[in-house]
Amino acid sequence: MANYDYDLFVIGAGSGGVRAARMAALSGARVGVAEEHRVGGTCVIRGCVPKKFMVYASEFSQAFKAAEGFGWTVGERSFDWPKFIEMKDVEIARLSGIYVTNLKNAGADIAHSRAVLKDAHTVDLTDDKATLTADKILIATGGRPSMPELPGIEHAITSNEAFHLPQLPRRVLVVGGGYIAVEFAGIFNGLGSEVTLLYRGPNILRGFDDDVRSHLAGELERRGIKVILGCEHASIEKTETGLVSHLNSGHDHETDVVMFATGREPYTAGLGLDKAGVKLNDRGAVIVDAYSKTNIDNIWAVGDVTDRINLTPVAIREGAAFAATEFGDTPTTFDHDMVASAVFSQPPIGSVGMTEADARHQHGKIDIYKAIFRPMKMTFYGGEERTLMKLVVDAATQKVLGCHVVGPDSPEMIQMAAIAIKMGVTKQQWDSTCAVHPTAAEELVTMREKYVPPNIGGMG
Ligand code: NDP
């Protein structure tokens, strides 16, 4: 066997790369990791974690309203954006430090450098001006925001920059209708900015259940976000008073910040994957098999760079499965079916399994159970927000195929629902679970009446 510097070299110290590196190192392998930015990757540095802090910060505006409704006198309030950003950065630095410590404690070497493949076993550390060799290589470089090319796009920002704005913008135009767009629209709105959400399609959150999409769009508008659908940018112009978005509808929209949340692309450019012979798909994602192995025998890839399900816990499980297979003598694949996800919009969404449309397409006859209600806390102080709960059930087998919730705490609820649904729970078993009272979640186990759409009511 050739004599390599490392048994495993991991390119990218995000969620997937760090998990794989730690597990391999703890099994006794000689492991090196390269990270060109900061250890922790998108999730810790400029994604899930700082985003959640921003959501927490922005939720206080609703909490103050609710507090008044419950008899509190809430005095003058203001939000200090620079102070919040500073505190957020301290916490992110702490978490990134923990990742570094964990890697080191496991025995892995960390190179703070960009890494480029020279061939299937050789890596150039371009910042460190060093070259090393490895028996096995794991690509875990994640993704990058992508923006369409249009005149004036250089005036727009992405979520990367949104975490470091010097001031809270008075007016924000968020472009896109996916996870990041609805989450940041809610964040800026909650913090007091005037927010417009601009989406090119007929309804936000394509891919989610249609009831969820409509319900959330309505709730965003109820909270004061202006949602413009079926519309795209022609160009962006910088003026003395801000930015003007020229829209293809012929309208102009003046704002202070234009944030594009128009998807993310696998970060494979300039990595030298061609030199190693690694095949990419037409979106630039590394093509892998169920074991996350590429077409090259000693190279694997996990996480967003493979563009399978682009979520942190999925990257972690893919990284862990790779390490168990290659360094733990336990061939392991990650099952990408029934992965629950949460959108931290305000109100948030928890979703697992099939949408109604997908279930009808795949199973033919299905039963729908649906509840829309004002949460108890809202009714007390006259809040108008509604929670939506929906179950999609296979009519023939009575298996629960999907569960979708829009409302407070739905991300917490969906984790539990996912366990039962992944185990193949039937509606009868689901209903035999006694309610927890008084909660919103109890509604999930007390939906007995099949939903009949109004237009076919009375026909059967
Ligand atoms: P998404 O793929 O979720 O959404 C992208 C949005 O941008 C879609 O609405 C899409 O429209 C629109 N879009 C794409 N291209 C253009 C264009 N050229 N012009 C106008 N609109 C365009 O991507 P995000 O950036 O929101 O998030 C990336 C991924 O990160 C998510 O898919 C998710 O996997 C992950 N993520 C997860 C989070 C969570 O778990 N809570 C939070 C944030 C991100 P259309 O629908 O018409 O294609």
C-alpha cells in the first residue's frame, strides 16, 4: 500500500466534514481537514445558527404585543442591531471554537487554507503553500448562494451579507420564495423593517404542501409583509435615496436593501475535481452513490455539495455513515426518506413526508385531515393568527404519509411526528395516542373528521 500523509483528508469543515473527520480520527485513522473560511461551515457561521438567533431576536416584537394582552405594561422599546450583531458574533466564535477543539481532541489536524485537488490522492493547500497526500478524500465543501445575472445585481446582497449589515435597514426587498426568503422576511419584519417579499411563481415555498404555502403567505401578510407574486427583477439601480428595483411587471420598487435568496449551488468550482476525474451533474453537484462514494474509488462527498437533501442533520448523517463504512467496519447508508424539516418563518412550519398533491399522485385515494384554529394564547388577547395542521393518510392502508403544521412550536412538534411516521404509523395508531392537554399539538391526535373539499361536498 502506498505511503500517504493521511488516511483521510477532508475538504471543508462544515457539519458533514467535521462529523466524518472526528469519527474517522477517533477510530484511529490519521485525519487532516482543510477549511478556507471558518470551522463550522454554513450552519454555524452563516446559516442555521445565526439565523435562529435572529429569529429569536425578532420574535420579541410579537411577544411584547402578547405581553400587553396578558396585562403587562410594556415600556418604550428599541432594538440595537449593532449590539445584537456583536453578541451574535461572540456566540458564533464560541461555537466555531468548540468545533476546532472537538476536531483537535479527536486527533485530527486542521489546515486553515483552501484545498485544491491535484490528482485523486494529492491535495494542494494553496494558502499554506503545501502539498499533501491522502489515501481517502472526502469532499464536504457545501454550497454557496446563487443570484441571477441582471444589471445592478452587484447592489444586492445574499444571506451571507445579511448577517453582517452595519444597520438594520428601514426597508428590505427579499427576493425568492424558498426557506431563506421567508425566514429573512420574517426576521426583518419582526425587527421593524418594512418588508416586501418578491417571488416569481404563483405561490411561495414550491415543493411544500399547497395548504401550507397558502396559509403561510396569508400569515406573512397578516404580520405586515407585502408579498408580490408572479414577478421578477429586470434590473436594480442605485439612487441617492436607496435602491430601485425595476420589475418585469413594469413597476419600480424603492428600498434600502435588496436581498436575493434565490437558491444555493454546490461549491465545486476551482476544487480540482476535474483533475481527480470526479464526475459532477449538470448543477455542478458531486455525483455519489448510496455510500456517498463518487465515481473515483478513493473519493467520497457528503452534504450540500452533493445536492441531495440540503439540510445540516442530513449532512451529519451522511458524514457519519461514510466514517462508519470506511473506518468503522460497518457498511452504513443514510436513508433519505421521511426527513422532517422546519422553516423558521414567523409563524414557523414543521413538515414531514408527502404533500397532499404528491400523495394523490403516488397513492391515488388518500384521506386528508385538517384543522385550522386560533391558538389558545392568541384567543386570550385577541390575536388573529391561525395554526394549520394537516395529516395526509393513505386510504387503503391507513398509513400516515405526511404531517404538516404551520404555527408556534411546529418545528418542535414535527420531530416527534417524524418518528411515528418513519415507523409506518397508521391513522388508528396515531389516534390511539392520548392527547397532551392543553397544548396545540393535541389537535394532531384528535382530528377525526376526514376533510371534504367544499367543491365536492355532498358528492360522496
Ligand atoms: P430554495 O431552493 O429553498 O429557494 C430558492 C427560491 O429562489 C425559490 O423560491 C426559487 O423559485 C427562487 N429562485 C431561484 N432562481 C431564481 C431566479 N433566477 N430568479 C428569481 N427567483 C429565483 O433556496 P434557499 O436559497 O431559500 O435555501 C437553500 C437551501 O438551504 C434550501 O433549499 C434548504 O435546503 C436549505 N435551508 C434550510 C433551512 C431550514 O432547514 N430551515 C433554512 C435555510 C436554508 P422557484 O420555486 O420558482 O424555483
